[in-house]
Amino acid sequence: MQNKPVALITGANQGIGLQIAKELAAKDFTVLVGSRDYARGDEAAKTVDGDAHALQLDVTDQASIAAAAERVRNEFGRLDVLINNAAISNTGLRPGIPIEEYAKSTRPSTVSLDEMRAVFETNVFGVVAVTQAMLPLLRESPAARIVNVSSGVGSLTRNSDLAYPYRPIFGPVYPASKTALNAVTLAMAIELESTRIKVNAACPGFTKTNLNNYTGTQTVEEGAREPVRLALLGSDGPNGTFSNADGPLPW
Ligand code: NAP
């Protein structure tokens, strides 16, 4: 087993995930750049200043998840931080479609169940599957941290407020997948509260990435801030919270 702590970030071949990998590498972690396409993960890992390795990991593929967990155990012998970052906003059937138009075509009354299932498969079930596979390693760590990268658009409290600006686009696909992810985060935190593992959800904020066709207003450095803070929590840090860089968010 190596001495350096090890962090695995899913979907780290681009966007906020890659930035999180860079920042944890700078904090002296060995970082595993999760990528469903190994070659793209390898390219991304080469841009990280520090100890970075690509790890083939498709969060919707149980065989890929099991192989990744085995590789982490065999090659690194430990896992201290798991960042469940991989997500999709839609299945890409209509690339480049503006968010408002997508929202209109995915109302609860009309949404394609295939679209909804595919997004939940990555954003919700993928997180549970990867976490289950990595938990045996995380339980062996002296102070493991799990960060689920969620979104404020999934907040039921905010979306119940008539004044919330994103309320008109609250829908059953991406926003509801993040609501479900929040529920899963809290359930994980409750199950693990008597262990040394802390589980929290972070909203990066509206960040310029592929997920929103680069229409976000924040940089990836800004987007990575809260997930990185939660990855580095001390033993006195919180468990079972939902926050962004400005502070706590309502569930
Ligand atoms: P991004 O640049 O599109 O990155 C998403 C990453 O997830 C990509 O690396 C993508 O891989 C990967 N991914 C998708 N499906 C996967 C799968 N089945 N297995 C493994 N990896 C998969 O988007 P981002 O904005 O950085 O998103 C990162 C996180 O922040 C997500 O959880 C997102 O919901 C959250 N978030 C983003 C914003 C924002 O404004 N950007 C706001 C709130 C929350 P490929 O490159 O192969 O597609």
C-alpha cells in the first residue's frame, strides 16, 4: 500500500472533474482520473501536475466499475476520497438544444421515460454502484470522504419558492436526478455516520462546461471550489450536508 492518499474522481476527463483532479493532485493526493474512454482519461491525466493516472470507469457499466475497484486495490492499495462527479444533462439526442427548450420538451406530462431512465442511470444509480464498489477500500482509510457533485436545481425547497429563477425549468430529468442524488447522499451519510467516512453533496454553481454547451458563467476553478473543500474536510467536519461555495443549501 502506498503512503500518499488516493482520490478517485469519476468523469474527470474534462470539466469540473478534471479541475478537481488537478487541485487534489496539488494537495499531494495520487489522483485517479476516471473516464469512460481510457484514451481521453489518459490525455487528461497528462495535463495534471502531480501524480495522476487514468482509470477506465463507465459509471453505468457494472463490469467497468468492478474492474476499476480491483485495479485501485491491486495498484494503489487504498482509496481515501471518492468524488462522484460524472453526470449527463440529457442523452444528447438533440445536441445544442437550449436549456429552456429542453425543459419544455421534457415536462412530466410528455417526458420520454427512456430519456429519464438514461439520465437517472448515470446521475443516480451510477453513484450508488460506484460507491458500493469502492466502499470496502474507503472503509479501510483512516478518514475517507465521499463528495457527490449535485446541483442547486435539484433543491425541492428552492423549487417550491415562486421567486426561484430556475423554477420554470424544474423537470423530471436532470433536476429530479439531482434531487434523487441528494436523497441518496443523505441516506449514505446516515448509514455511515458511525464510521470515519463523511458523505456530503456539493453544488459547483453554473459553470462553463460541456454539460451546458459552455453557457455557464463560472470558471472550472470556481466550480471545483466546494467539491474540493468537502474532499479535504477534517475529522471535525460535517456529514450529510448540501452546500455550495457560499454556504449551506436547502435540500
Ligand atoms: P462535463 O464537462 O460534461 O463533465 C461531465 C463528465 O462526466 C465528463 O467527463 C463525462 O464523460 C462524464 N460522464 C458522463 N457519463 C459518464 C459515464 N456513464 N461514466 C463515466 N463518466 C461519465 O460537465 P461538468 O459541468 O464538469 O459536470 C460535473 C458535475 O457538475 C456533474 O455532476 C454536473 O451535474 C455538476 N454540475 C455542473 C454544473 C454546471 O453548470 N456545469 C452545475 C451544477 C452541477 P465524457 O467526456 O465521456 O462525456
